[in-house]
Amino acid sequence: ISLLNRNTDTIVKALLDKDIDVGIVEGNKKINSIVYHPFMTDEVVAVCSAKSPIAKKGSLSIQDLKHVPVALREQGSGTLTALKNSLQKNHFKISELDVSVRLAGTEALKNFLKEDTCLGFLPRRALLKELRDGELVAVKIEKLHIIRDFYFIQRQGTENDGLSKAFIKFAKMHYIR
């Protein structure tokens, strides 16, 4: 087994280029040559450093986001897409955010947020330790609920490949909800 940890767009490209046989991605882009199998659902939460002035507020309105420095994931990130979609449902454009920095990868963004005063958006599952230890604080954004779905992806016609099928079955059996 080889593991490639990249954003959704990169994983889809690797699958289509036959560099990988199965992937896990956020969202279902409805590409005809790809078969999507539901895997899990996760929540993306707004967080900041416990040292940030934002932490003291506890909650913000969506309109407050225009005046708060934010750190975001890079283009192609499923987390960024989930944020864009949730903002659009509330008639808010991502271009209205005061973006200070864009970083590639959850860990890079998480580590940046621990040391800076920006607000960021990250998967709750990736923040369990930091939230528990008080390094990062969840900030409620009124009317903003960001949910993303994960899917196993395979090229059309390879769904019955034995090893990939076994891996998907194993992952679903051992996934802790």
C-alpha cells in the first residue's frame, strides 16, 4: 500500500492518471469516469488560537467575517470547497473574506493558527487534541454549518478489483464514528 496525502483535486488527477487505484476525497464531483462510494461525514469548524482576540468573542456573525483576518487552505482543497459552498448558501462570497494567508495541508494550517491570531476553518476530527488541550478554540459563526462528505473513488470498471475492494471494506469496518 502506498499513501498519497494531497488535496481532492490532486487525488482525482492521480486516480485518472492511473497513479493510484483508490482514493478518498471530499465531495462528489460527478466525474463520469469515476465511481464514488460514500465513506463518512465530517464537520469543518472555525477555530483560532486561544491567544487570539477572536477567541474571547466566542461567536461571530457571517458579516463579521469581512473584518476578521482568516487563514485558508489552498485552491483544490475539499475543505475550502466546503467552506465556499456553506458561505454561498448564506449569500456570502469567499472573496469577501480578509484572507491573510493560504496554506497547503491541514497540519500546516493548524500549526499556523496555533501561533497566529487569524481565524481558520479545519475538520473537527483533525482538531480533537488541540481543542482538548486548549491550543485552539472553536468559534461559532452564526448560521454557518459546514459539513463535508468523504467518498472512496475508483476508476469506472475497476470497482471489483480485489485488493481495492478489500481495502474499502476494511476501512468502513474500522472507521470510528
